[in-house]
Amino acid sequence: MLLPVLAGTVRMIVAAFLGWSAVIWFGASVNVLFQMVALAGLAYGVLTAAAVLPRRMFFQRREPTGHATR
């Protein structure tokens, strides 16, 4: 659960800080800000998928075999 939360933090940093600094300090247009927000969303999706998918692929739940165990 920690890695998806960190992915959200990365998204916030990219969208808020990098987007804000591109507009304020470098004089970028609003289009660049929207591109930074889109990049932040893409980064969030990729990092969340990278955190969740390996667990789904390699640690699958075992199905019960139907044998009673005691």
C-alpha cells in the first residue's frame, strides 16, 4: 500500500511544483502547465501499475484442491 501512496506523492510534486515553477520562473504558457499535469497523471498510472502488477503476476492465490486437511 505504500508504493501507490508514494506514486500519488510523485504526481502531486510533478503537477504542483514542476508545473508551477515552469509557469512562474520560466514563463511557460498554460499549455505547458496542462502538459505537466498530464505527465503527472501518466507517472502516477505507471508507478501504481509497477507497484501492483508484480504482486498479481507472481503471488497468485492458490485454489483449494478439494482435499480435507486436518
